[in-house]
Amino acid sequence: MLSKLPKEAVINLSPGPVTAYPRVLRALSRPAYYDYDPYFLQFYENVALKAAKALRTKEPALILQCEPAPAIEAAAASMIGRNDVVLNLASGIYGKGFGYWAQRYNKEMVEIEVAYDDAITPDAVAEAFRKRPDIKVVHLVHHETPSGTINPAHAIGKIARDHDALLLVDAVSSFGGMDVHPEDCAADIFITSPGKCLGGVPGVTLIAVSDRAWRHMESNPTAPRASMLSLLDWKDAWRKEEAFPFTPSTADINGLDATLDLYMEEGPKTVWARHALTAKACRSGIQAMGLTLWPKTDAIASPTATVVRVPDAVNEAELVTAARAELGVCISGGRGELKGQLIRIGHMGPMAEPVYGVVAVTAIGHALRKLGRKVDVGAGVEAALTAIARGSV
Amino acid sequence: MLSKLPKEAVINLSPGPVTAYPRVLRALSRPAYYDYDPYFLQFYENVALKAAKALRTKEPALILQCEPAPAIEAAAASMIGRNDVVLNLASGIYGKGFGYWAQRYNKEMVEIEVAYDDAITPDAVAEAFRKRPDIKVVHLVHHETPSGTINPAHAIGKIARDHDALLLVDAVSSFGGMDVHPEDCAADIFITSPGKCLGGVPGVTLIAVSDRAWRHMESNPTAPRASMLSLLDWKDAWRKEEAFPFTPSTADINGLDATLDLYMEEGPKTVWARHALTAKACRSGIQAMGLTLWPKTDAIASPTATVVRVPDAVNEAELVTAARAELGVCISGGRGELKGQLIRIGHMGPMAEPVYGVVAVTAIGHALRKLGRKVDVGAGVEAALTAIARGSV
Amino acid sequence: MLSKLPKEAVINLSPGPVTAYPRVLRALSRPAYYDYDPYFLQFYENVALKAAKALRTKEPALILQCEPAPAIEAAAASMIGRNDVVLNLASGIYGKGFGYWAQRYNKEMVEIEVAYDDAITPDAVAEAFRKRPDIKVVHLVHHETPSGTINPAHAIGKIARDHDALLLVDAVSSFGGMDVHPEDCAADIFITSPGKCLGGVPGVTLIAVSDRAWRHMESNPTAPRASMLSLLDWKDAWRKEEAFPFTPSTADINGLDATLDLYMEEGPKTVWARHALTAKACRSGIQAMGLTLWPKTDAIASPTATVVRVPDAVNEAELVTAARAELGVCISGGRGELKGQLIRIGHMGPMAEPVYGVVAVTAIGHALRKLGRKVDVGAGVEAALTAIARGSV
Amino acid sequence: MLSKLPKEAVINLSPGPVTAYPRVLRALSRPAYYDYDPYFLQFYENVALKAAKALRTKEPALILQCEPAPAIEAAAASMIGRNDVVLNLASGIYGKGFGYWAQRYNKEMVEIEVAYDDAITPDAVAEAFRKRPDIKVVHLVHHETPSGTINPAHAIGKIARDHDALLLVDAVSSFGGMDVHPEDCAADIFITSPGKCLGGVPGVTLIAVSDRAWRHMESNPTAPRASMLSLLDWKDAWRKEEAFPFTPSTADINGLDATLDLYMEEGPKTVWARHALTAKACRSGIQAMGLTLWPKTDAIASPTATVVRVPDAVNEAELVTAARAELGVCISGGRGELKGQLIRIGHMGPMAEPVYGVVAVTAIGHALRKLGRKVDVGAGVEAALTAIARGSV
């Protein structure tokens, strides 16, 4: 009845769920505690406080007991009221997708959409506000994981704040791998995951919520309560004196605790630097093999994932399969409407190490050759190593 | 900023999250896999198939990526349509609570409520159907964890099926600890958790869904889709060829896999027997100390948790705190409107061992004495040991 | 070919290998490092320094890559030269056993032997020195694990030092559970284990060596070198600049690291207090059931293990088996010539918690009754709880 | 006092202690059992039986509670008597080193020594027997880990057996990575480690002993007993009815169990094939970069480690340090008299994957360039990938 499991990947370079740090895996195996035992109550409070320190916010972070996609749905349901005009910024699949949730709850949605290899410009956002000064909620994906592009969160955040709009930033696969924090980009809701650049596992989501956002949710009559879609339910749950709306995912909280410790102990700047250098090495190699990066410009390419256009006449699925079968290296293909067009390599958490940038180049080059393409893998590796030798980006 | 963590409990006898089996804890620390890697796709399918075997259903189990409370909300949202009359059976806090969710989605709700130390009778259900033959969905909590009472799922299930109603059974804290399975009690939706009698951790939920229930959901226009409240999204997600609606909670799936292996390897009958004997030992001791069990009759007391009335003039919170402080034994108090009235001891998973029934008696007796009550702890322990010596219940 | 494994014990109360702290178990699963990688070299040095802090010595501790019994053989081989007169103090099986090793290497051995339920007196040691002022090496077992008795290490140490003899103290199952340290008792070689009161696993041994002892070994022409029996080989191995004589047992070093952290973080005094209180509770209960402790007087009974005489007409092996079979509680019987005469309960590491003292009483009482003896288990439990209520010993 | 730990290596390619399989690491964190508990007694017996199956011997394997170097010392002490003439075959540091131990115990030692980049020939062994038909014990290192050379164990074994001599084979770093078993090469004592090709950790040693060898040891009056140097003490210790000479290293036994399961589940032939292909890839790349392999001929190069001559004017320590510092890749330098002359890459256990052969080439090429050498790393990687594309060796 059960099928035999295939061999495990040797090296997982997907853009998430990522290979977790060994210390996170060990933390996941800590004993399971009763959630109302004094130990766990204090432990949970401490994790929320540690998250705040990592996020550089004054208030403890909200921990939702699900991975980021449903957490973003919950944020949409909680933040967007029947009177709210939403500006949705769609530069990729995740940005576009948010619009469907937004429209369940809003009064009206305005959308700026650009090609999925491009980024939203602050000018376009400013223009949108000129036309519709009644925009109340802005949604932005900072890093579009399906296409590896970065949007200018800081500039857009400033514009939103100037217009007194509330900004929701999806930083799921950028926070922890580069310099972005809720208050720096004036985000009112800032969502991130332990399972990407922090090198943990999916299962819970970190959300920083501004006072303005809490007030907006509290005055939103349709904001869910007594529901898994509710952010409000969890507002004070971090306090050891308060009850949990429902049982927290204890193992995932244990894992989250370790990701935060690792991030702060190594030092954010050091962590960001190795993400950036790994990406730089990987891209140099990819380009030296004659391949094309997906993002339109280098400036908008994320340091946490490299996305590559699949060459003409190459089948994406076969390419991904060849890298996995020949060298045991796990990379990702496209999702949704991007399926077939691109491959993706994550540089996240423990895999944000330059040597893995070289491994990615090797694996992709080898796989292409397996599919009959002529590729100068040697040149790719040389270029990657040269980038590493030049050092910090 | 961070407060020092208190000392961990020595022995966790709460009714969940329970002490997990060591093998489950180790499984939680398995490597994190990319969810679309062939290894994980096959692994996930296998876990769903193992769950089906444990649940004795033909179809693989649905695995929701959240703990049971929100999963039950999702089941309500998915199953109950605007034309559905719901019969809610409320013999405790969880049963009562479901009614609030049911009313968000239904046409009308009929409720049978009994005292929270009592159980629903099949006669009352039959009578309800006589009055309202248009009842479409029946909701039953099999084991009311907050009060330790068992409802007659098999008899009620037969009545619901005879009236062609759909039955939703919350078996979160009974399945795995006693003889109850979806098809035996004609449940159309049967919900359970790895974090109770299976000795795992919260974070995911197992749901067995009948064909009738799928058809009902599929024809329900308000059943959520593209939502964390959706059961339909996950219907085929277990198949390795299908996409996941969102990223599964990989660590929790690893843990779930181990709980199912342990349960089947030990053998369900053996597992149920030690749950029952532990409960028997614990209750014999509790009663020998002059305390009163919460459930009205022995027949409705769950083999997976012992609930005890707090004696007059004793403060529940002080009692729980004394057991924890004096002997490091973690037990639970009442929730919601039962707060202050009762204490609860779980007999679940690795703690469903007779010796822990004796430990519970010892800890409660000692704590009562600490609070100034006269208690014959010796007599309690003797009674518990006598029950154990008599052997299988 | 392979036999089915029996069910694991529910609670392991043996005097070692003990139940390890969960954090130690997790540490054992840290990645395996190349022993000459800079990370491991520094890590090993740090562990040796942490051990010194716990042992309160100036020099880093020696870590032998084997459990204590062979480590003591190595100490005998290294310390005792062909010109050395050895005073062996035998108050139990381990003390007596050392004599056989001593005689392989020494010039002559003088032995003081007392009954194995008794302790060596300082007077007897002083008298020995009077008769044989040429005694060069004294060997003392601080805690005779097979019989649960403590010898007066501090007083004996003073006498040995006054006579300029070298003292070897086996504190394998006492250090970490009570107040004893190498310099306090003037030990020149002081041997202990992570697998007893420190709550770790066997596999490596900690040895504190005085400068005098090093000088003696260095001038001993028969002291083994290039051998697993050599202490000298490992003298400087803790320094990151030095080579290891052979590959260290990396997992066990990882585990040792965690035991030392746990001990120092909780605080030695706190750790000793719970060992003492657990022993007190256990003994009060044992005696209240009409059983007799093995040690002749309370004063020489170890706080880290309770040893009980097997009542007349009771079979030791049947008693141990009954506790294991009926309640899943693992205790130990006698070893060697003590076999059949006694049972042993460890109070070590995570099991040095008063509640486990009560569990021991319960399990032994229950097992005795199973074997047909009349025992007042209730009285035993009451007495144990009374001891706990009285608090710190 | 404690120094800050340097950053951990990203990828450990040393020839041992190797990166352990994740499942082995998890096994190390299984609960610690009392060694005389029925569960552990049966478990230990099962592990010895599993080892026999892997080693293809009739009798359960001996498990010594120390890593291989001291275990080999113990084998020398146990096997070699005062009347025994020993033939020591020295083709490397380990072979040579054994001679020092042999001479502690033997009557006379005959030695065949060849250059450390060469292998012993069967002819030379036959010749030695012609000259000295009284040779009783032959010692052979199958894989000289310090130099990466393989000796012809099967041919030499046949000669020894024909002359009725006893053969001791050190297969520490070859068994599990290639086709070699005790009975195939007529070894009377065959020693291997869980910490090399089996992908486990050091701490225990597996020894297969023939009946002839047991008889020889039993009749050897100087064979140690009641000693850590004794093999005889452990002869029957695997039987659950027998006592252990001293406490087994429980965590390491847990780890060993997992290494054996993994090896047999994957299938020895599959495991050997990936060791061979990884070595092939690595060497092809090394040679394509203009570097020279240490072993004189390809035929004697081990499939489990690649050893490379350090080019003129390059400092070995600087090379190893550069690979570690620049790319986080841990490789090894020379030991003893080979120090400064070579670098070593292990292909063992989980690192015996072709992609790691490429990583080794990349890291060494990059490091050489960092030290100012001109190296065509691209050509090296291309050659390694070509070898992989050609597939099974």
C-alpha cells in the first residue's frame, strides 16, 4: 500500500521549505509542554520578545500558528474592512494572489500590476495616491519568491505613510536574509516566516503589527474573532497572564526560538552578508554559463533567491529532475503561470553559504548538459569563485 | 527584558499538549524537506495512508495544517451551508462552543444541551429528529476534554445515518486512547489530533471525511476555497501528483508519521488497554481519598482523562500550583465557565501508564494536604495499586 | 534472527546508566565534527575548561574516552609504580576490585577492608600510616554504588596529604549529586562520570589530576604511554594546539558539554539539595514499609542512591522483575557477591526529584505485594510525602 | 575564560570523524537505558547480530567500547603472545604504528615495509613465510587512511591462511565503503568503525573474531582479562544472559544500531557504488587541475578517500586553512611523518555522494588559487562532472 520512498536529496537548495539549521532541528525535539504550564507560558512570552528584538519593534511579535500563506489571508481578513479602498501592488504571483483575498473584504481594489520580472516603482504608487487619495490599505510583497524580485519597500512605505494609508508588507522570504524591518519601511503589518532566511521550518508565522494597524482592526466590524482568520485573537496571547485562543504549535515554537537565537548570535549583518555573497556567486556563475537571470535588472534581484530563465527548447521539469537525479541537488521550478519558464535556487538560512552558490551552478550546468545542451560549466564555476574571491558584496 | 524561565515540570500529566513519545520528538528533528521534492511528496502520501489505516477508513486521511480547534472551525465552515439545519449536541464547553461557529454558516441551529457533567442520550437525539426531520448536520464531541465525559457516538451515529444527516464527530482526545473509529460511529467528518492519545504534538489535525461529506461540501456554495478554512482545498493534496494549497508544516508531518507508526506497532488494543487501566487506577485512588469524580456516572467517564471536582473551600488554581511546586507534577484546572470547579489529569500517549495514575493520586493528595486539607493519601495509593493488581479493565 | 524488543521501562530509577536530561540527549545529536577542525578543537578545550569549573580545579579536566571502570584501571596503571606501596580502602565491591588492578603495578598493597554495609574510618587510615609510613598511593571509593555507602573522603584526604601520599578518589556516582570536589578532599586523582549524577551518558570520564600526581606519573617508568591505559597521553590534549592521542568520542563530548552546562546553570547547591531530598523521601518511605536500608547507619548512606536489604524469603531478581513488569519501573539488584541481598534505587540527575522517591516506594511496595508479602504501601507513601513536606534536608 | 567558538564548517569532507547521517544523529539522542534492563540487553544483542549480518559472519560481532585505535591496541595485546612471531605489513603510518604495539607482546617481529604511497604485494608476504614459516600472526591495514592506499587483503589473507597464521585486518576506513568482509579475506580479527564509511560516530569499534582467533587468545596466558585491553572479556557480552565487563557506551550503541540499519536498507552494493563514483569524480577533477594523487597507482587508491600530493612551494596547513576559511569546506592534512606532504578528502557515509567529489575539487582549486597558484578549477570541475556522467565505476 505504501510506496517506497525515493532517495532523499543530498543538498536542498530550494527557496523553501529550506534546509533547517541543525540547532533548529534539535530544538524541534525539545519536550512537549502543556501550554498553560508556567514554563511554557514564560517561554512563549520570551520567544515573542526575542522576535521583537530581531524585528526591531517595540511590541512583541504576533505568532500565528500557521505558515505564512494562510497568515496573510488572516491579515487580509483582519485588516481590510468594508469601507476600505485597497491598493494592491502586483509584481508577481504572490502580489497578484493577494488581490483575490483583498476583494473578499474590501470596498474597492486598485491594482498596479507590472510584468513578473519587474518591480513596482515608487512613482507609480505616488501616482495611484494622487488619483485615489482614499486608498486606506496598501499591500506589497517585498520579495516575490516565485520570481526572485525585490520591490522598493522603504520608498513605497514612506509614500503610504505620508498618505496615512496602512501598509501590509509580505517579507516572508526576505527578512532575515537582508536589511529590511517593519519600522524602517513604515509597515503596519509585516509578515515573515521562520522557514525561509531564518533557517527554520514552516508551521508558524511572525507578524509585526503597528499600533495604527491594531486600531484599524479593532474598529473593523468584519475583522474575524474567535477564528483562525483572526489576528486580534492573538494580540495579547504572548503575555504569560493571557489565554491562548487555541493551542499553540509547541514544536514549531521551539524551532522558532532557535532560529531567533541563531540569527541574533551570528549577528544580522553577518547573516545578510553571506546571503548576498552567495547570491552574487551563484549569479555570476549562471551568467557565465550563458544563462539569463529572470529579474529584469540586477538591482531588483533578491539576495535570497536566484531565479533563472529556462533556455529555449529546455523543459523546466526535466531540468529540475536532472539536477536532482544526477547530483542529488534539489532546486525548484516555476509556480502557477510561471511554470515552465524558470528555475529557482534559494540562498536562505544555512544554505546562504557561498559554496552552495557554486554547487547550484555546478548542478544546473550538469543538468543542462544531461539534457543535451552545450554549457561551459567550468566557466560558470570559475566566475562563481571569482565573485567569492572578491568577497563581500 | 526576557524573564528567567521557571523550572520545567518533572512529570506532565495534563490532558494535552501531552508529553510526547521520545520517538516522536526525534522524528520532529528529521531534516526539513522541500515540499515539492519527490521524497517529501511520497512521504506525505504515505503518512496520509498510514493515518487511514489507523482510522480504518478506505480513503487517505485529510491532514489540516493547524491544531484541532481551528480545524473544527474549518470543518464547520466547509460542511454547513446556508440551507442546513444543524443539530448541535452540547454536553460541555467544546460542544457548546461549536454552536457559535455553526451559527455563522447555517440556516438554523437546534441544540440539545445537558449539564456539563452529563452526556447526551441517544433518545434525546432521536426525539430531536422526530421534531425536526430536516436536520442535515449533527455535531457531537465524543470526549469533552474540559470535563472528561464521553458521549455515545456509536448510538448517535446510527440515528443520524438513519435520518440521512451528516455527522461531525470531534474525537480529538479519544481516538487513539479507546475504541472509536469514523466508520464504526457513522461519522462523516471525524476529527482527531496527534497531540493527545497518539502521544504527538499539536500543529496538524487528522480528519476522516466520508464520500457523502465531500459531496455535501462540493455542493455547498459557501464552502471556503483558497482559504485556510477550506477542507476542499486539501481533498487531493495527499496525492503525490497534486499541489499543496500552501506549504505543509513539515516538522509536524514528521512527528505525525512517528505517532502513527508507534500506535500501529504497539497495537491499538494494547494501547487502549493501558489508557483504560491508568484511568481505572487513578480514579480508584482519587475516590479512596474521598474526592468526587466530575462525570455523573462511571459509564460516561473517559478512559483518557480523569476529571475531579475541587472540594469545597479549596481553590483550584492553588491546588494545581501546589502539585506543580511541591512535586513538579503538572495537571490542569478548569477552562471557561468550569474554571475553579475541577482539576484534570490526562491519561494519554506515553502517560497512559498505570504508574502515572498512582503519581497523579500522590500529587493531588499531597497538594491538598499542602493546602491544609486532611487527606488519606496512603489509602488513595493503595486503592490505585489494587486496581492495577486486578489488571485489565 | 533478531528477537523482538521488550517494552521499554516507563521510569528508569537505576543507579546508572541513568535517565539522561533531554537537553543532553539533544546535545548527543549535534553534528559530528572532524576532530582537527578548528571548531572542534576549540569546543573540546572549552568542555575541559567547563569541567574544571564544575570540579573547582585550576587545571582543565582530563577527559578519558571511555566510561569510568576502564578509566580507573588506566589511573591505576598510570599512577602506581613498581616502588609504590598502595593503601587500598575496601568498603565495597568497587573498593575491593581496585586492589586487583593495584597489585598488577605496585610494590606492595596494604588493605583496610570493612563490611560492605560499613565505611572506612579516618582512624583506621591514620593507623595504617602509622604502621606503614611508606604508603605512597591511597585509593578510596567515595560512593560505593553497589552498596550505597559513603566514605569520609575529606578526613581521609587530609591524612593522606599529611603523610605526603597520593590519593585517588573514585567519585563516579557522588560528584554532581553532593558536595565533594577534588581539592576539598585533597584528591590527587579524582574520577567522575557524566553518566551518573550529572544526568548524562557513559562513554567518557572526567579526571582531575593534581600537579603532584602528574609529577608522579611522569617519573613512573611503567606508566603506560601510547596506550589506552595512559593518562599521560591525554595530559595536554585539551589544548587546541595539541594533537589527540586518538579520536575523541565526539558524540559523548557533545553530551558532556550539555551535562556541565545544566549543572552550572541550575547551580550545584540546588542540584545537591534535590538529590538529598529525594533520597530522604525514598528512605523514609522504605523504612515506613518495614524494610531495612543496607548501609549500617544513616550517616554513611549516599544521597545519590538508596540501597535496601531484600527481606528474608524474597528473591531479589523476582522483586526487580515485578517492579518492572507491573509498573514499568526499572530498579537494580545486587552485583557480584552482593547479588541476591539488596536492591538499589538511583537518585541521580533528572531522577533526583522527590516525586521519584515516592515512585520508588510505590513500585517496591507493589512488587513485594505481588510476591506475596504483606506491605503497607500507603504508610510508605505517606512517610515519603511527609519527608518532602518537611523540605530541604 | 572560554574562547568563542569559530564558525562551524559548512561541509565536512574529512576522512573521519565524518559527517554522520541525520538518522544516526537522531539515534544518538534515544533515551539512555539502564544496561541491565531487559530492553537494553535485548537491544545490545540485536545490534551485535545486525553487525554480524553486515560483516557476513556467523558469530555476532564484538563491540569494543572505544574508538578503533585503542581497539587495535587491545587486539594486539589479546592476540599476540610471548611465543608468537608477528609479520607486520607496513605500507603507511598505521601499519608501521602497529609494530610498536606488537613488539610489546610478541616473541619477534618481522616487518615488510614499503613506501607510504605504495602497497604490500602478496609475493612479498609469500616470501616472508618462506623465510619464516613460524610466523603466527600477520597484521595488515586494508586502507591506510593517512595515505589513501589499499592493500590486497584477499590475496594476503589466502597466503596467511595457507600457512596457518592468524590474520588481523584493520578495515576501519574501508568496510562499508567497498567490498571487503572478514571471511572473504580470511581475517581472524577484522576491525572496523561506525565512524567512517558507515556514516556514524567514533566511540565504539566492531570486531569480527574467528574461532581460531578466540582459541589463540584463550590459550594466550598474557592476553589481558579484567582490563580495557581485553577482547576476551567481551566475547559473550552480546548475549542478553551475560554480564557486561563494564558499562557499554549506550549512546554510541544507539548510533551504531542506526548505521547498520542504514547500510543494510540502502544495500551494500549501492553504498559501495556511490563511494566509488565519488572517488572517481574527485580524482578526475584533481588530476585535471594538474595535481598528483598520492598513491603510486590508481589500482591501490582507496574508493573511500582521495589523497593528493601538496604541490611544491605550497604549504599544506595554509591550503587546508584556505579551503576552510574561504568556502567553509573541511579537508584534512597529513599526519605524523606525512605532515606537510598531502591533503586528504574523505568519501565516506553521507559524503560519499558524487556532488561532494565536485565540491572537493572546487574547494581545493579555490584554495590553491587563494595561495597564489594558477589552477584551472573550471577544467577540474568539468572533469569531475564528466566522470559522474559516465556513471558507475
